[in-house]
Amino acid sequence: MDLSKTEIPSKGEDLKNNQKKKRRNIYKLFIIPPTVLLIFIVLFLYKPIGFKGGIAVDNEQVSPYLTHILSPQLYNGAERQEPFDLVISQEGINDIISRYDWPIESNGARYLPPKVLFKPDRIVIIGTVSIGAVELMVTIIGQPRLDENGLLNLNITKIKVGAMNFTIVAKLIAGKMYTQKLADTTVDSKDIGTKIVASLFNDESFKPVFSVNDNKVCIKTISITSGQLKIGLVPAS
């Protein structure tokens, strides 16, 4: 091997190569973030083709499903003081939701009626939030479960905005909001509503006992199938 013919880069060539590398790095620095930002925006604003949220019913009539089917199931079952099942249909719960006073406006955001879907072992809530001219699809997935001690956790497993998973961030924000709310001395920590909020916002389990008129009932079983939620209730002392 003739080493005398081996080309050795000069200092000037080395300097030029280093400058080229720096220019390429700077180029990447300015090109990659916009690309990532574009992907982020596309995922953030994503909506499935044909997506339709809940429907608002423009009248003041209370849901017939609530007054004629669900309430009699609950009140008659609690009155008998025997174990019974409260069966909630997907169509029925959406009819109840649709008759609320929609849209709801808060802190510059406009909330349209969500749609509730009962899937095997999970509840899916899909809603639309408008912030100015931007409309976002928000999906919340929950898998309520009872542990061996009979404590209920509503167990929010996923929160998405568009196609992006915001579960961790949303739970951190919700947990902070719950802690701040708890600092309010007017909050009754024993109230069933407060316990539900704590389970949703802070992943806390609670004894699912609540009053129906003068009777107390306790949730013993939860079964979710396609289009239906079945809650097994028993008298509670």
C-alpha cells in the first residue's frame, strides 16, 4: 500500500465539512418542529368520517325514559327492600342527556351534547367542545369496577382529544382541580356526589351506597354489554 498517495484532508476542507454539518443541523432544527407541529395539529383535530355527536332535544319535556322506565325501576326496587337489577339502555341514557339545556358554555368553551356508548365491559363518552372557531372531539373511556371489599372505582382508563391520548395530562389537571375543590370547607366529603367526583377526578374508590327516598341501596354488581348497563342493587342498612 502506497501511503504517499493517500489523500489527507486539509484543515480548510475539515472546516468546510464542519460548516456543512452545522448547516444541516440548523436546517433540521427548523424543519423538524414544523413537521411535528403539523402532525400534532392533524391528530389533535382528528374526527372520524361521518362522526356525529349527541343530539340536543329542543323542548322542556323531561325524558319519558327517565320518568316512565328508569325511575320506576329504581324507586319500586328500593321500596321492596329486596335485591334487584337496574337496567339502563344506551338509547335511554342518551335521551336523558339530550334533554339537558345544551350547549353549555364555560370559560370560553362551548360544550355540545355528548353521546354515550355501552360497549362490553366499558362505557365510552364522545363529546364535542368548541373553543372559538376550533371544534374538538373528546373521548372518555371508563371501566367501572368493584373490588373484593365492595368498593366502587369509576376507573377512567383513557381520555383522548381527537386521536391524541391525553389521559395522563388530563388526570393530573383533574387531580389538581379536585384538591383545590376539597380545600373548600363547604364540600361534604361524605356526600355521594363528592365521592363520585373523587373517583372520577382522583381515582378514589368508595362504598357505593346511596338513598332512594327513605331507603338506602348498595351497588353489588356492574355488567356492561353492547347497548346496555346492568347494575345489581341490594338493600343497605
